[in-house]
Amino acid sequence: MENETLPEEAGSPVIEEEPEFTFDLDNLVRLPESTFTEVWTYVIAGSEKYLKASYPITDIVYFGAEVDAYGSIVAIPRRKNLPRNNARIHVSITCGSSGLTHFLLEPESKARAAFFNALITMAGEYDGLNIDLENIPLQDADNFLSLLRQLKETLGEKMLSVCVPARTTESRTYNYKNISKIADRVFVMAYDEHWSGSSPGSIASLRWCRNVAAYALKTIGAQKLVMGIPFYGRSWANKTTARALIASTTDNIMKDNSITEVERENGVPKFTYTTNVKVTVYFEDAYSLAVRMDMYQTSGVDKIGFWRLGQEDTAVWNYVGIKAAAR
């Protein structure tokens, strides 16, 4: 899923200095159509209406289950709420707290045992279980792998997929090679190259995506790799006006904006002013998505996944297909 916090270890996904990726956009007559053996998409509980029978989708990750402050899994979506389709359905689990994640991964603990049992129970009505733990402390890397092994052994024929942040160098916590030895699929979240706290830029530039895919193909392999593609965009403003103020700062604002009138609301002073804010927006459309999918296909990527259904330029579905030998 899209992140609002910095990825573990490196602050942001590492961008290596590689030759510039080029695509002859000026001479592009028509958008390329790409085919993959698997096309995954996330569906948020409550957004089932966006799922159309005509969409070329092999796998649906049903999103919404999360861990609450007490370590219990809540908001588990029900498979029956999805329209009938031929896709495999995977239920996803996420946890936004690194501290809570640490306790859930602690071997031999009651919290770990309860978490494991709850995951197995939740996966019961589904074809697979998707693990999306994005705040794993560095010291819990081995504990994370042991949980994945335990899950895979118990799930049997059900598919275990694991989400990992975009990387171009080795990560101890989200080690692509180690995770791929256990999981059936590794979903690389190749987005948030630029995020809410960074300078403005593409969520997933072509050059950066190519570098992430090259590393993932080398360490995970095409058979298990699912390259994540963002449907969303993001905006940045050159200034933020919402903040806490000390007296001297308030005085400066009044001087800079020629504030001469102050009213009082129940005795509390108040004034208003107008300022110009420049906003920069980067977003995805069918064009950018089609070009990215073509780049992945020609790079040897066999499986892709979208975050998330309902956010997209729906014309994108005209430029993706499923290979006849899928699954």
C-alpha cells in the first residue's frame, strides 16, 4: 500500500546511478499492450463496486484486516462481499506499529501464538494469505522469517504472498532472496519513490522502476516476483500554513501580511489573511501505466500487481492482458 512513513533502514528506496531509461514517447503511435501470466490488484473492503467482470485480473488481494492496539486482528473482510469471479482471492493483514509488530513476532510468546492462530483462521475461506507488515524492526528480521516459515508450513496448498518495499540493494529486514525462499509470491511495492515528506517527484519514475525490477528479478526471480504498480498520485505545496505559533512568529506574520485588524472570539484574538501557495502534482494515467507495464514486460517481469482498484484511470484496462498459459 502507499506509505506515509519512511521505509526502514534507508529513509527512502535507494536510487542507483544507472544509465537513463529512455522511451521514444515522441514517436509513439499507439500505447503498447502488455500481457502477463498473473495480474494482481488490491481491493479495499467497501470498494467492491469498482471490480468489473471484464477486467483481466487473476488475483485479488482483499484489504482491510489490521492489528489493533491489543494485538487482535480486526476489520476482516468477508469473501462473500466480493462479486463472483474466477480470480484467486487472498486476504491481507497489515500492522502500522513497529512496537506492536515486534511483540507479535517475538518467538514463543503468547502474542505470537495468538497472532499466528488468528492468521490461519482468517485465511480459512481464502485461496491465499497476504502479509503486509511494513514496520518490522531491524532486530526482528529473523523472527519475521520464522513466522513466514510457520505460516507456509501450516497453510499447505494455500498461497502465501509477502509485500516488501522497493529496493535496489540488500536489506536485512526485507531480504528479497530469503523471503522468496519461503513465500509463493513476493509483491514488490515499486512506488513511493517520492512521498509526502520528500521533494516533489514521480511516485514511480520509469528509470527507478527499471532499477528496482532488475534487482528484484535477480534476487527473487520471475516465477515468484509480482511487481507492484501505483494507480495513485500525490501533490506537494511549496509552503505549509498550518502550524503552532509562538508570539514572535505571530507578530511577523501580521507584519508580513499587513494585518491591522484583529477581532476577538470569546476573548481570544483572531485574524485572517490570504497567501499564495504553489502546488505540484504528479499522477498516473493510462499512458504512463501502459509505458511502465511495457517496460516491465520487456525486462522479463511476468507478474504485476496494482495498488489499488478504484484509484485508476480506467482506460488502463485496455492495455493489459493475461497470457493464455496463465496459472
